[in-house]
Amino acid sequence: MRHGKPWRHTGANAWYLAWLGADPVNGRARLGRELDRLKAIGVTNVRLLAGAEEGPLRASVTPGFINREGHLNHALLIGLDHVMVELARRGMTGVLYLTNNWEWSGGMMTLLWYETGQYIDNNDPAHPWPEFPDAGSAFYSNTNAVQRFFGYIRTIVSRVNSVTGRAYRDDPALMAWQLCNEPRPAVTPAIMERVLPAYYAWIDASAALIRQIDPHHMVSLGMEGTIASNGRADVVQRAHRSIDYLTAHVWPLNWGWVDGKNLAATWDAGKTKVEDYLTTHIALATAANKPLVIEEFGFPRDGELYDPTVATTFRQQYYRLIYGAAETSLAQGGPVAGTNFWGWNGEARTTRPDHRWHPGDPLMGDPPHEPQGWYGNFDSDAAMIAIIRDHAARFATSN
């Protein structure tokens, strides 16, 4: 609920906004421009990164919010303060996720490295999939690593905005705290079974700690859904017992449901899998009597190319599929309460022929470990922007 009415949102993912806010010369001006663009097309919620751990992982974003010695990056924290100010100025809200299952912002593997001195890099040929997520799942039972995470929770959730003097716990621009981006209890089934008790305990304890400090805002998990639980609905249900709403992430290309180089031939089969996945998670949320946010969904440009001049024929179909399911659910009194596409590139462009990010390049919705332009929407993507705007208009009037 917000202002006495049910809250429904059309949202975007823009993980990098705190980094823009940390740059008083150019970044804050761009922060305002990007939020103005999003607001103009009906986006009222942004999901962004509010915790990143500096460490040895090759693809990890730098600077981070915290390092191995426990030192905080106050420039980034002030940057986050500016984001919250700019969201409030536009009547928008934010979902702040506090760590990551994946390597691109340090995450749980780095928290483990802080305590053990050992780590595995994702996509390392010496440690093929799924060694990285399996090894990273040791985080949940590593008492010292978890305590480090709890310490960061205390720091960020109890923070007072340096710009406004308002505590985050009292800020109406905050929609929810989110424990992690895509926390998985391992991938290999036997390992997952061993990890699950610690996984559930970490979720419940983290949620309780946040609510102890901030009883005014929702707590979300950031889970992908059954793709993260080897298809087990019971794991998703138990993981959300102490969580306020469910989330679903849908990545047809990453999960092998479509072939990016042959979208025309693989779209129909991929579409069926997406529809089934959405149906499953709408049913899970209905059974739990909790809202559902489809908070990550992305699709490549035609031919899985990255340049903003490349057409988005199949991405347009994909967004219409996701948005249609959300609108139907809402019209039928179902649980879907929000959508957040991945991601917003806005005005950022790369000049590099290989579309790889290098230090000093502009940040965009595609994190630095990924090809720049893979999934993000640019401010020049008129067809995509029209689809987002139309959905936002329909969703806003469907309550």
C-alpha cells in the first residue's frame, strides 16, 4: 500500500545509479536525466544495487561499497543518498539489494574470501559450471561471513541520508530492502539439499534484522524462482516464509530456452517455456497469498547483437508477453503487482568494437562483466520505449 492505495508499478533495473550519484561533476546530472526519462515513460520504481564488495574476482565492479578491512566507501553511500533524493523528487520508489549471488559486484563469494582467503571465479575454465554457485553457497553456513553481511545490513538500513537528514527507515521513496540479487542454495541437487537449512536460516535472520531496524518497509529476497531451486516449488515457498512478496526473474537466452543467433526458429518454443514459468510463479504467489513482482526479464536484440542501431523485433514480442501476463493477472485479481525490465542503458554508449567495458567507460544497465548493449534499452530504442509506456498506462489504470 502507498498513500492508502494498492501499489502497482512499472519498473526498471538500473543497478548503477549509486555510482552516478557518487560523481558530483557529471554523474549526478546524468542521474537526473535518466530518472527524468524513466519517469516520462511511466516507470515508477527502480531496482538498484546498494551493496558491493571489493575483492579479487575479475569481473567485479569497482569501487565497491565495502572492502575486506571493513572500510566503507562514503562517496558511494552519499551517491545512494542522492539517488533516494532524486527518486523522491519524482514520486518514484526504489528497491535496494544489499549483496549479490554473482561475481559482478563481489557478492557472497567475496564475503567468503574475506573470511577464508579462498575463491572461485565464475566462467573460469579451471572451474566449470556449476562450481562457482556451488562453492559460493558455503556463504550461508559460514558464521563469520554471515556476520559481516549482518554488519552491512546494520550500516545501510540504519543510515541517515546525508542530503536530507532523513533516516532511510522513514523514507517513503524506499519500497523495499532486498537481501540479495538472485540468492541460490547451490545448483548441484545434492549440495543444495545440504545447504538448504543454512539458506533458510540466513533468509529468516536477515529479514528479522532488517525489520528490527526498519519496521516500516517491506523485505524481499531477490530470488529468481524455481530456476534457482532445481524446479522445486517447496524451496521457493519455504524461502519466502518470512518475506513480504515473491519475485520471478525470466532469462530465456541465459537458460538456453532460445538461440540468440536464431531467434526466429527458437522463439515459439522459448515463448511456451516463458508462459509456463510465469504461470508457475503466479500460482506460487497465489498459494502464498503474497504479491509477485516480475523483477528481472531481458531479451537480446536481433541476432544477439549489441549496437543500439540493431532491431529489437523479438525483444518487443518478449516484453509484450511479460507485460500481457502481468496485466491479465491484475485484471483477474491475481498477485502480480509490479514488473521491472532489465535494464535501462539510457544515454550510455560504448565506443569499443568488442562492446566490452573498461574502467572509465560510462556505466549502463548491462553490468561491466557483460557485453555492453546485450540486454539494456537505450534512450534511442523508440519501439521498446513505446511498449513500456503503453504497459505503464494500462497497469496504472487496472487497479
